[in-house]
Amino acid sequence: MISLFHGTNIMFDKIELSKCRPYKDFGKGFYLTDIRQQAEEMAIRRTKN
């Protein structure tokens, strides 16, 4: 089984694409990774903004 992670610093119950940034690498969307450390580092960066 593969686990997927989202680098966020807030809890959520559903994906709301209206809250996604429009100019990400592959456009507006909900990005996931299978690398837990990458998601954790993104969440930490988001708390510094």
C-alpha cells in the first residue's frame, strides 16, 4: 500500500480547489507526494509565510 501526503499546516475534511494557488508547476490543483519528509518540509515552509 502506498501512502500519500499533502504539505499543509491546516486540517481539512474535503479538497477545495477554489483555495488552490493557480500558478503551481502543473497549474491549479491538489498536489500530493509519496515522500513524507517532502510534505512535512512544505508544511513547515507554509507556516513561515
